[in-house]
Amino acid sequence: MTAPRYDWTTNEIEALLALPLLELVSKAHEIAKANTDNRGVQLAALMNIKTGGCAEDCSYCSQSAHHESLDITRTPLSRLDEVVMAAKEAKNQGTIRFCMGVAGREVTDGPEFDAVLEMVRAVRAQEMEPCLTMGMLKPHHAKALKAAGLQSYNHNIDTSPEYYGKIITTRTLEDRLETLAIVREQGIDLCTGVIIGLGESLTDRASALRVLANMNPHPESVPINALVAIEGTPLERQEDVPPLDFVRMIATARIVMPRSRIRLAAGRRRLSPEAQALCFLAGANSIFYGERLLTTDNAEPDQDRAFLRELGVQVPA
Ligand code: SF4
């Protein structure tokens, strides 16, 4: 076991990111072997339960009301029976974690939040791990979610403190960190990660990982996303992230957060099987499984299953 550290500097992390690739992957693999169930990959299903019309202006997101993305159709909150059916289906496919996404700036009291609490209870009743993303929240919301059985709350930090204002102007990184602290306070697991490919520098990537790696305890789950540029968003012309950059981020995240679930998240579909295999070797131990992420296509479930078997990764029958 590697004793976790909470005092990483940006320079140290940048030096890891810049290591010769094989040295970096090998270092990360050793850490993964010592600290995680090296052959097990957690499958997480993701369902958008309310889409579009969000008051935030995240430059990468087609759900923002500030952009004119044609890629998205606004939908009201899903019905409870739809969510239960999707959770059952995900469970039949061997998924334990069921993540629900509500587009929006923050949680507000009222019938919508009450309905979401009901959904959390219903997913928990399927003996699955409910996870939710719903924006910023207050302590009483976190308390109610915990009482309903919420396992994990997703709230990504997205990018470095230094680059944050270039990507989002309607809130600050401090706002996000405050929500994460509230969630942690209630004993709900943290799922918080980053997006690369937003035009940030290597130092920004290191700085973003530093923010996560210096949380004590480390977030239980850390999604590493690569931008999938969506037409109609301010980042629509951004070039794809080179696959090996993805591998470097996964490996470095594994080294600085030895026991967290490092999730190969959005952008995975663009990676070849070989690049994905390198990500698993570098310590990725969770993927989103299912046909669609919140706003972007994901890999096909059948292909995923066959591919994971070929790698010798433990997958459900
Ligand atoms: S990423 Fe979330 S908070 Fe930002 S615009 Fe999209 S739905 Fe809203």
C-alpha cells in the first residue's frame, strides 16, 4: 500500500505528467497493483434525468442555455418508473453504480428535488449505488440525499484554478469546492474530476490534479474526461486530445491518488482499443458503460464487454 499524500505541488505533478510515457505508465501500474484490485473495473451507468436549459455557461457543454447547440433537446425531469426501468436494465447488464444527471446550476427546494430523492431511494432499493449530479447544493440538501441513500455526488472541478475563468464565468471554482465540502461533510462519497482538451496548458492539467490530490481524504472517484467538441458550443472548434495525453492524465491521477477510482470517462469512444488498454494498465479502474454519456456518445456496451474480456478485466457475465 502507498501512503496517500495531500501536499502535492503543481511542479511535482507536472514533472510526472512530462515523464517519458513508458516510465510514467510503469510507475502508475506499480501503484495500481499495490493499491487497487488490479483486475477489476467498475462499470457505471449514466442516465440524464433532466436535460438542457442550464443557467451556467460552461463552454464545453451543450446543455447550457447560453449556447445554441442543436445537439440537445430539453427534457423535463424523467418519471420515476422510467428511472427504475433504466436502473433495472443497467443492473441486468452487471452495472452496480447508477448515475443520474440533472442539468442545472443548483439544487432548489420543491417538487423536483423531492422527486429526485424518490429516485435515489428507488435506485438504492435495487441494491445499486445511486450517484447524482445536480449542481451546487446547501447542507440540508446533502443531508436529505444522504438520508435517501445517495452513495456518491458528482461535481467536477473541470480545470485548474488558473484557467477556470476562461471556461466558466457564471460561477467560481470556490463555489464548486464549497459544494464538495458540504457533500463530504454528510458522508457522501465524492466523484469529482477534470476535463482535458479545453485549451489548457500542461501546467493547468497539473494544477487541476493538485486540487483533487490535496483533498483529504482523496475523492473516492475521479473521472478523467477529454473534451468532445459539440457544435454550437464555444469550444466547437477545439481539436481532439491526443490519445496519449489521456493516458498521461490517467497515469498521473493514479500516482497522486493511489486508491481512488480513476474513471476513463467522456472521450473514451475516441480512443482505440490499444489506447484504452494503456489507460487500464496505467491504473484506470472504472468506466461509464452504456450508449450515451450526459451529452456525448459512449462506446457500445457489447463491444465494451467483449473488449474487457479480451483484456482479462473482470466483467459481469
Ligand atoms: S456542465 Fe453542468 S453546470 Fe455546466 S452548463 Fe452543463 S449542465 Fe450546466
